[in-house]
Amino acid sequence: MYDLTHIWNEHMFLCRWFAKRFLHPSVVAIYDFIFLWDEDLGVENFDPRRYIDIMVSEGLEITQPALDPDLSTDIHHRITIRNKMTKVHRRVYDNRSSMNCSDDSKGPPCTGWVEGMAPVFSRAAWKCVWHLIQNDLIHGWGLDMKLGYCAQGDRAEKVGVIDSEYVVHQGIPSLGGPSDTSKLPRRSLDLRTHVSVTYVIFPPNLYQIFLLHIF
């Protein structure tokens, strides 16, 4: 039986290990934005140039694209769901006792929060976030709850979910393997074959992006 939890934990380990080991703020300082994304995202409705333009115009330092609720098979947090009526949202409203999210909410999971599957950081925010990633790499759970501390200001204003440029979370932690996970053996990861680094350079006077894609 293929252990998806095992593979997911290896994926999280590899992603954060790579970021901590190779994406020191001084190394990626030439880039305006850092994309640190999972491999199972559908991007047919996502335009990076428009996305960054929105991020800049809205004064956001940490963001993620919204998730399409109709096509995504794996949505864990309500704040990540796309609102078709807005360009950006910074908070979610939920009167359930377990959430109690209102205009008075000051932090996660109601506002000032993005999920770890598709965060985008400004250069200044990444300089802070890099230091939050632990060196011993035991796990990364809970890190997303701390990202707001790196928002370069009020997390309720500087952290947001961009609705107009959205993605589909397919919920397939394939790491590049076949889609039929039931027949796959447990295996270790080879960093050389599972890390793809893409440098996206827009025309002069626009933005430079560093995209880390773990697959």
C-alpha cells in the first residue's frame, strides 16, 4: 500500500530543506518575488504578471492565489477559497464557535494567513521567512501560522489571497511519479531528479521572479 502521508511528509521536508539550504536571502536578493509552490497546482487560470501587478497595487507582501472551489479536490481552509466577486480578500467570515471569524479578528485562521501550498513572498518578506524555517527540519507544520510576522506591517493588511488569479489544487502528492498511487512502493527522494528551479524574468523595468517547483 502506498503511504501518502509518508510521501507528503517527504515533500514538505524536501521543499523546506531546499529553501533553507539554497534560497538564502542574499542569494535570491536580485528577485522581487519568491514563489514557493507545490507540484499539484493547476495554473490554467493564472497569469503571473497580472498576479504580481495586483500584489504591488494592493501593497501585499505575502500572498497566495485563491483555490477554485469547483475544481479543487483538496481544500483545507476556508480563507483560501476563491471569491468570484472580489479581486483580493484578506479575511474570511465564519460565525461557527470553532472559528468565530469577524471584523474583530486579528490573525489566523481568519486573517493575515496563507497556506503553505502556494505562497508568494516579496523580497523583504522572504528575508524574514527564511529565518523562520527551522534548521533541524523535523517538520514544517505550523509555519504558515507564523508567516504573518514577516508581513512588514499589519498582517491583516499585508497578507492576502488573490481571487482574480486563481489555481486548482489537485491534491495529488505525486512528486513526479505515476498517478496510480496504489501500486507505488515507498521510496526515498533523489534531490537531483525532483527539484526544478525556474527563473522567470519579465521584460525590463518589470519584475524578476524566482519560482521553486518541487515535483
